[in-house]
Amino acid sequence: MILALLGCRSIPCPDGWATDEARVARLTALAGRPVDARVCFGPVEELGLRDDRGRFLLDAGAADALLAARVVHLARHGDPAPVGPGCRDALLREEAEAWATELALRARLGVADPRCPVVAELGSVPTVADVERWLAHSDHPRATALRASHARRCVE
């Protein structure tokens, strides 16, 4: 995965998005780890996402501490997706671990996102098991969308 991410550092940002190396350095310091992907800032409904080319597309208007926590979350996602039996369970577990890690870092940094449905349902620092159950069973649009994404990515 790291080689794939390092390779994507040379991929340009999408049109309308921009890099900001000084901001990436601040995110790296807050996250306590290097950001080994192309980071692009622009308009995104969520704090940020990892696109199909491995780039991290982050909300330019969000606070650095929130974005640092999201970067740690995004870095936990593997590529390629697992295949075969158990793929959806593996992706669900990976997503739950990423969310739990992100939320723990948010708590340590003292920041919150009032739009976060996971926190609204489970509190500011849920366990991986609690997040996994929420992702698997919640009717919230974010959980539903993640389950649909996992189904598309898995070839069983």
C-alpha cells in the first residue's frame, strides 16, 4: 500500500482542487505521522475522502486538527480491496478501525465535528466493536453508503 500511495503523490489534484504543502506539514505534525499520499484541498461534503486514484481529497474549510484525524483514518484503508469470501466483513472491520482511530485522535486533539453521525450515535470515543455494529446495522445514510461501497468493491 505504501508504494501505491507514494506513487500517487505525483498524480495531480483534480480540477478546482489545490495542494498546500505548508498545510500538509501542519497535518503531519498534528497526526504524528507522515502523509504518504497526494493531498488536495477543495470543496467536499465530508471532511475528506480517499479517491479511486489514492489521493486524499480534504475539505479546504475544515480545521487542521479535524483534517489530521481524517488523514489518519484515510491512511488505514488498504488498496486493493480484499477479494473472495469475507471481503465485506474485512472492509467493515477496516472501516470501523479507521473511524475509531480517527475519533480517538480527535479527542486527543480536542476537536469535534458536530456533523459526525458516528459521534452523534456512539459518543466521542467509541470502541471498534461499537463502530462496526453501527456501520453494519444503522439506517443512517453514511452507514448505508459505506455498506453499498463495500458491496461494489467486493467480488465474492
